[in-house]
Amino acid sequence: MKFYVKKYNFSPLKRVLVAGISALVFIFLLLGIHLSILVNSVDNFRMEGIANVLMNSSRFVYENFGEKVEKKKGSWLELLGDEEETGVDIFGFGQQKPTKQKQIKQDKKLQEEKKEDKMRDFSLVLNDVVGKYGLPKDEKELYYKNLWNVEVIVGDTLVASSDLEALDSQKISIYNLFRVKKDSSENNFVVEERRRGFFVGYDKVIKAFTFSDIDLTVGVEYIEKPIVIPFVGLIGFVVLSIVISLLFLLLKFIPENVRVYVGIVLLLVVGIGIWFVYSANIDSIVKDRVQEIKDVANFLYEKLNEKGFNVDKQVFFEYISNSVGDIRGVRFISDNGNVVVDESSLSYYLGIFEGAFSVFFVFILITGVGIFYYFARGGLEKWLNAFYNYSVVYGFIVFALLLVILLIGIPFLFTIIMSFTSLSRYLSDLNLARQFVGMLNYKEILDINHILSRMGFDWAQEAIEKSKFFVRNFGSFYDVFVNTFLYTVISVGIQLVLGITFAVILNDNKVKLRGVYQVLLILPWVLPTYISALLWREALGQYGVFKQLFDAIGLEGFNIYANSTVYFLSICFVSAWYAFPFIMIVALSGLQGISDSVKDAALIDGANWFTRLFSIYLPLIRPTLLPSVLLSSIWTFNNFNIVFLYTGGNDAYDILITRIYDFVSRPDLRVFTYGYAAAYSVLVFIILLMYILAFAKITRLTEKTY
């Protein structure tokens, strides 16, 4: 017989030291990962800032110096020929070449137009900008120079381009890319082309920001660098954490009874120091990237003047400070003749980066303190000794935990991370660091203006209308939540009534053929939800059996679909009809477990049917009935199939889970679809978690009843 052996037994000081090292390694390791993600996110901000400068400068040149560029209606189509007659693709795919004589004539015409074209000089400016800040020569240079191409299109004619060869041959790549993807709001079209690699996240991604006005289109296309986790840097963070943890050796001079609490205070002091250093680092990184944006703007201004555009510096920098589409511009102001960055224009980006870091750091600091306290109290020794004595048992437990983490934990964590991004529904670029938007999705979903507008505040409605999210015309989160709550309460209520009623009837020995009835009553639960939903939709439809029944009893004008309340109740009933057999089976098994002596005693005492049900049967089956009610309510809350199939995806009767599906499946909802849907999913999880905790507390679910 094997006795429990305490192989590991640390001294009090050693416990505190191990606890301090473990907590600090945990904190610094996560900070190192966060830093790599932060750098990638800020790089994306830098590229958007440069794109904004280039698009605004192109518009500035066109508005002030493009008077000789006339918009010729159909000029691009005239060059290619009539699409219907020649079969030419106006987007540039499979274009047919004109005849040689016609081509010479067209080329001559183009050359004559370009001689007087002021925008031709601007092409040379763009070419210089891209030459200095852009086109990478190889993969290594991709990390430092990733701007690729700029194009300016007037009407259907390419008038300026950083690729002079494309300008001479009239190639319009950005224009062609319009039909690939239009996934952002307003005038900002984002185009992504994924070049497949072996590892996801290490692929080369081409991204283009395109602004389209009435007659002017400007596109900036660049290659984004892949995210790379700096493993060498992470090792440095671990070494730094071990060095700092030597401070816990000072606890040797602290009385043992307060040593753990002094260690927690020391850990918090170190954490606050890390907070200030890291926050300053974030501010420094952002401002360094802003300086790079300003350098591009200065270089562009100098090149414009070299080409004879004679641009006023203050006017130019004020113009390029405007936002384009979804990209917020960095504002430049004049200070004693010098152009400087307006610090207030960085508050949005600093709020995103620093706000998200604040939430993240509070979480890891609290977790770190928890690790320290648990280890300092001997928690690590308990685990090591338990694993030593019961290695086989814990081996199976660890294997099960790894499966749970792999199949549930990682997808759940990825959903949470994704909720802080603007990941598009095309999933073309899974480098989430480049699409980080902080709490923006949650802010838009939980916008309190939706509630205030219902209360009659006009200014709140105006704020909703100004939102760049297309969902402002698609109903608020609160509307859908109330809809989901009513649907769940009514449906589960019907399930309880039907399930318990049929369970009591089937439990009565006087009922003949109980087995047959039980099989028939379980059928709704056995049928596929697809069949059940469509059967009820047709049965309750305009030509269904129920409509004929209503007509037969004199209700010719009655139509379930005509009344929104009746139709909503029919959804609840159909959902309950599908799910009540689960409650029935659980209740029936509980009733059959009640001793016959209890039933006989109730009959002898003269208890009627209702008294026996509510005073004896239900209290006795409560331990088995409550978990089934909890599960049924969660399933109903997330019952996508019945609601979506029965309503045909009608937006007016959406619940939270069907609304999430809309965000990832409907191209007309131009929001940050996967990121926005992920934030919706996290909120649904939080709601259900709060419900489970409240249900367990109110019903004393985990307590023994007898």
C-alpha cells in the first residue's frame, strides 16, 4: 500500500521567492507578447496615416492644379470600345485590343493630352515618394519599406501614378480592384489580396485604401509586413523578470506572519512601476510613427514645390489633416511658421492603444497577484506532491484539460481577441494586430444613445445617425436583447407547463398505453430542427392546415403573419414544442423515483391532485428539474435553427444569435463584420454567465434540498 508522500516541502522564504519569480515571469511574458502585437498595430496606424496623406495630397493637387484635366464622359470606354459590341471588360479583365491603326491614333491622342497635363508632373512626385518610402527590394526590406503604389483616376482615366509604366499604358489596378471587396463604410474601400504561405500570419498581404469621390478616385496600395513574435525579446523579458524578482529576497527580514502580504504590496509596487514605464513606451512608439507620417508629408510638400506647384505650406498641411473615409487623419498645425503635430488629434489612437493596455494590464496584474498568493501559501507544493503521488490520475486529468483548451479554450480566446479588431468577413488577413480597434466594437454595440433616443432625446438620435456603422438602421443591441429575453422566458415557460403536465399524466398507472404515448411525445425532440421549423411554417402559413381550420370555424380573416405579436408568440410556441420533451423526460424520471409510500400517504391524507403536485412531487423532483430548466433556457436563448428557419431570417424577429449570423453573412451590413460579431458573441457569453450565476444563487442549485 502506497502512503501519501510529501516529497516537496519548501521553506517559507523559498515559497515567497518562487511565488515572486512565477508571478513576475507570467506578467513580463504576457507584456512581451503584448508589445509585439502593439508594434504591429501601431505600424498599421502609420501606414493608414501615410495613405491618408497621399490621398489628401492627390485631392489637393487635383482641386488646385488640375484645371487642365478635363473629365471626358466615357473617355475610358471610348478607348476600349463599346462593351456590348466588342465584349470588352471595363474592369480590365480580358480586354480586347483595338486595331493597330486605331491604337496608333489613340496613343497619339493620349500623348498630346499629356503634354499639357499638370497631373503628369504629380506622377513624378508620387514616384519619388514611393521611391524613398516604399517599394521593398527583398523580403528583409519588407519590414522597413512597405509602401507600394499610388494611383489617381479622374472619371475613367488614369492621370497620375507612382508607376509611370502603368500611367503610360493606362493600366488602372486600383480601379479594377473595386469589384473585389467593398467592406468599409462611406467612401473608404479596403482591398486585401492574400498571398498564401505555409504558415497563417506569415503570408504577404497586399492592402489598398481607396477614396472615391464624384469624379476623382485615389488609391494607395502597399504590402503589409507579417507579424513576428520576437522570441529573443521574450527571453529578455523572462530574464528581466527573474532579476527583478530578487527583490523578494528582502522579505527575509520581514516577520513570517506578514511576509506574504508585504510580498503582495511589493508586487503591486513593481506593477505600478511597469505601468508607468510601459505607458510612456506606448506614447513614445505612437509619436515616433507620427513623426514618420510627418516626414512623408514634408517630403511630399518639398517635391511639389520642386515640380513648380507653388504650394502654401500652412494651407497644404491643413488640407492633408482631413480624415478620409474611415481613416482618422493626424492633424498638423502651424506654430510660429513651423508645422507641428496637434497632440489632441492623437487622443483617439492613444486612447485605443493605452485603453486596451489598461484593461489588459489590470487583468494580468490581478492574475499575477493571485499566482503569488497561491504559491506563497504552499499551493505549488500541494500540486507537485499530488502529482507525484497520483501521477496516473493527474496524467488523465491533464490530458482532458489539454483537449478542453484545444477545442474550447483556444477558439474562445481567439473570439475574445477578435472582438477588439476590425476583422472583415472575408478573413483575408488573420494578422489581428494590424486591425486592432480597441473597445470600438463594444462602444458601438452598447451605445447608450439607443436607449436615450427611445426616451425622446433628439440629440441621441442624431448621434446614432452620425455613426459610421451601417447597423444604425438595423436595430440596436438593446432591442434584440429584449426580444431574446421575452422569447426565452415565454418559450421556457411553455416548455415547463407542457413537460411537467405530460410527465404527471404518464406517471399515472391508470393511463393505458403509456409507452406508446411517451414515444409519440418524444417525436418533436427527435425530428431534425430543419424539418420541424419548416413544417410549422407551412402549417401556419397562408395556405396551411391551420388557416383552413380557422376558415372552417368562421375566422376567415385571421392570419398569424398579419399580427406581429401573435406571430412572435407562435415562434415561442414552435420553439417550446420542439424542446418540451426534454423537460418531460427529466420530470418523468424524477416522478418515477418517488417512493410509492409517499404517494399512498398523500392519498390517505386526502391531498388532491394539485396539492400532491405542488406540495409533494415538484419539491421532491426539484434537484433533477432545476438543472434541466437551466439547460433548456440556455439552449432556447441560443436556438438559432428554429428562429431563423421559421422566420426565414426576418430582421424584426431576430434574437441575439441570429443577429450575429447576419453580421457575418450579409454583405449589405458594412460593419467590421467578424470583429463586430465576435464582440456580440462575447456579450452573449457574459449575459449567459451572469444568468447561470444568478439562477444558481436564487434557486440554491448547488445546495442539498433534503
